[in-house]
Amino acid sequence: MYYIGIDIGGTNLKAGLVDENYCITATRKQPLQFTSMEQMGETLAKMAIDLVEENNITRDQVASVGMGFPGPVNDKQGVVIKTVNIPIRFMPVAEMFHRFWDGVPVHLGNDADCAALGEFYHYEDKNIESLILVTLGTGIGTGIILNGRIHTGINGCAGEGGHIVLVHNGEQCTCGRKGCWERYASANALIRQTIAVMDQNKDSIIWGIVGGDLSRVDGRTAFEAMHQGDAPARAVIDQYLRYLGDGLSNFINIFQPEVIALGGGVSQARDEDLLLPLQSIVLEDCFGREADRHTRLVKAKLGNDAGIIGAALLGLQARDR
Amino acid sequence: MYYIGIDIGGTNLKAGLVDENYCITATRKQPLQFTSMEQMGETLAKMAIDLVEENNITRDQVASVGMGFPGPVNDKQGVVIKTVNIPIRFMPVAEMFHRFWDGVPVHLGNDADCAALGEFYHYEDKNIESLILVTLGTGIGTGIILNGRIHTGINGCAGEGGHIVLVHNGEQCTCGRKGCWERYASANALIRQTIAVMDQNKDSIIWGIVGGDLSRVDGRTAFEAMHQGDAPARAVIDQYLRYLGDGLSNFINIFQPEVIALGGGVSQARDEDLLLPLQSIVLEDCFGREADRHTRLVKAKLGNDAGIIGAALLGLQARDR
């Protein structure tokens, strides 16, 4: 049997055929061209149907179709509540899909939750029951898996871990609050912090690394300058690790999950620069220091495929119910 | 059938016989006199046996015995890992209990978790699946019920919601971190904040309310002065509500639970002073504003009985598994 996963992004739609080993065996990708919810429903169904036909399998071999949307969903009702950057409001996706392909179970998830589910099923230890994926990007996305299932909350809006206030009355966040974790520990926050320290240190090596062009500063720049011995860059990274570690410790004190996986470009920094110091920070800070078991802090594995795989496996999660 | 619950505090042991309506029908209370873990195990068993014999029921009528300890436990193994204020470390409570009363299922819980479970079973809407109890006392205790069960984490240490950093690099907390929520929003924090504002406002009405005696300041003092029109007291309460609301919004953004119940003395303030403004703050701040369902923020109901009732119902929770 196969599972189909579709990852709905603001720019592209990506669909994948996922096998019983939770691996992608074929994909399709097309630009998002949204004209109406009706058209969108048809596009999603046709993408799934094309994926089946192109790969010479039958519809009967597909156990379920799952879709990850950038926003809250109501999986039981088969409805997407709303999405970021796409004008979807209360879209009955499952019903629309079934007009073109009837009978196949359709499952909906939030994209960050789907990514977490993908990492969960791909984690080396298959006996774990809980995993939190923390993705460091423009903001901080989190997906929470407890007892092998996504924690969605009563309205599909749970798991907004980037929007935990870490600095009371701090920087204004896009969510309306002030001082959210993602304002201090996302990849974009690291870029802003790097630029701020450049501004204060005109002789920092960082200037040379980006050729004097602030638009070339990214989530790797400060790490690179630190390796070349730049003190301001080290200060940026040290502070960034404190912000990041503080939020991770918050999650551990609340959940004590088996695994926290870090995703996004920043998470690919060398272990000695990011993962190892973070492991020390959280072990020192958290409750449960003396317990026999601790949360394992690891790098996420799947990269951009996590969303497709997790969306596909929404069906598996539902079957286990 | 009955359930026996024992609430182990730093000063007293309280046991209760709980009926199938989750109500206490009889209690026993005795001072904690700890000499050894052996003796403690015997004391707990004898308390339960006495409760049965005094109330003319038979051991067969007791479905299970549950105990709430001030610290992390491993319920599956029947072991208390450690406790605050009592020198218990890795105590095999279930095994010790069974030396005196064999055959009855024994369940262990953390006291804050037990209190949350008690509130959960007593909540007016019996169809809820999630409730978080936030108790404002010396610190902030939280108990998290998801899918009708206590969320304990991998090591029994989850649910330490008071130890979420709200003010990065803020006040030193007893847990070792800086700026934890409980340093700003517990009952003790409110008392410190009241005293600080008195210090800056020698003409504040608060001075008269406590007869000039700082040791008489409690969690009600600032509310009372505010009602008498005292501006410094109003400033204290306004700020306190922001701290409290910020942490509650954090919980909602993570969990979107059906219910958050506020417990502890401070929660008994008039609704217009505490519950109603908090409801406005979290509704304005949280994700899911536009969703069809929102977390209900309510006052806890059971007071000091929550711990006994919740401990007793640990058995019910286990039976549902």
C-alpha cells in the first residue's frame, strides 16, 4: 500500500507517493495558482490522481491521502479553517476532493504538525511516543507529537510554540504580542542580531564575509565569522544560543518529551557550534536533571521532505486511533 | 465501589474515601512524621486501612488507592522519584503498601497533577478531554490533562508550567533559571509586588489596610486597596494581570486546551478584578481568536480537596487506559 502526501505552500504544491517504509518513491511539484477554493480542490485531487496514474499503481493501492496546509485545520470535519498567504477560509477540502476521487480517506493537517509527524515516523528509535519538532526559519514553527499523535488542541490552533513570550514587553511580534520566542531565536532573528552587531562593530570580520552587503547576511554568517575568531560574532552566537536554549528548556519543563528535533537551515550548523552547547544549556536549566531519562535534543533528518511524508502519514496516525 | 486518595504534603497527610460520584465521603488527617521511607510506607498503608475500617466498608469495596506526592513519580513502576521538603528518593511505595494490603491497585501521581485530575473529573461539562490547572500559591503549580489523562512526560517531571521563562534574564528563580513565570505571577510574587509599590508610595492606602505591618500583606491586599481607589494598588494589579495573562496565553498557544482552571487563594478574587480581565487579555493575545472554539478560563472548584479526589481517581484514569 501507498500513502499520498501533499504539502501546500505559499508558492508551490508538492505531492509525494510514500511507501510502507515511510519513504517517498515519486513526487510531483507545481506552482500554486490559486483562483478559487473550488479550483484549488480540483487541483489537489488531480495532483493525487496524476501521481497514481504516472506511477502505474491503482487507486486501490492508496490507503489514504493527506494534505498539510499552512494554517489550522479541522481534520474530523475535513475542513481547512484558514491559511497564511492563501485566501482560504473554511474550505471543505475532503468533500471537494471526493468529487474527483471518491472513497479514499482524506486527512488534513497543519504543515508544521505534518513535518513533526514525518520526523516522528523516521526517528531511529521506533518505540518513542513523543517528539517535538522546532523549525528555525522566518519564524519558529513547532509541531507536537504526544502518544504518537499530533496535538492539535480544540480548534486546530495548538502547537504555536514560536509565540511563547520569552521577553516580557519585548520586540513586537507579527502575532500581535510582544517578546515572542521567534523574535529572538528564529533564523531571521539571528540575521537581525548579526546585522545589529555589525552596525556596532565596523571592524568585525563579518563585514568582509558578506562583502559589505547586509543583504547577504544569513543564518550561517555569524557562525562563519566566529570560526575565524571574530569576537562580536561569538557574542551574537552566545546570546542566540541563550535565547534558543531558554525556549527549548521551556518546552522540556512543560512536556518532558522523548525527543526534540531541531529543523531549518540554522539547525545544520556544526554540532560543536549549536547542538552540543544547546544540549548543555537545557540539561543545566531543566527540571528532571536528576531523573533517569532526559529529552534527547537532536537534528531533524528529513529537511523539506518532512512535510510531504508527514502529510501522507496522517492516514497512518488516523488508522492507529 | 470506592477510591481512596492520599495527599502527601510537607506538613500533613490527608486521606479520603471517594465515591463513584467523585465525592469525598470520609477523611483522615495526621501530621507527617517522617523517620524513614520504610516507616512512611507503613504509615500510608495503615492510613488507608484505618479509613476502610472506620467507615464500615470492606477492602473489596475499594477499587484502588492513589497517592499524590510533592515531586515526580513513576506510576508504572510504583516508585516516587523524589519529593520536595521530605527526604524521599526512589521510594517503592506500591511494593511497601502491598506488604500491609495486598492485591489492591496502587497508583502514584504528582500532587499538582492530582489536583488537575480532580478538577477535570468535577468539571461541569463531562465531555471535555483537556484541562490545565494553574495554581497560584508560593509558586505556580500546573497540572496538564490531555485526552483525559495526566501528561507526565518520559520521567514524571512534565507540567512544570511555573518554570517557563517569561522575562529573559529576569529575577532569579529557585529552580536555577532566571525570569520564570512564577517569579512574576504567583501569589507570593503579587505580595512582593505589593510591598515594592508600598515602599515607593508611603501615602498609599495599602499601608493603612495592613496597619503598617508588611508581614500582613497577602494576595488580597492590593485588590482591596484598589477597590478603595488607590492608584498604586491599581498599577500593581494591572501589571500582575499582564504577567499572569502572558503566561496563560503561552499555555493556550501551545495547547489550546478546552479548559484552564485557576486555583489558589488569588483565584478567589472577584471576577471583575481577575477572571474577566484575564479572559479579555488572553482572547486578545492568543492564536485561534477567529476559531469557532476557544479555551474556557474558569476558577477551580475543589480547593484543598482537589488533591485527595485527584489522587483517588488516578485509579479511574488507569482503568480507562
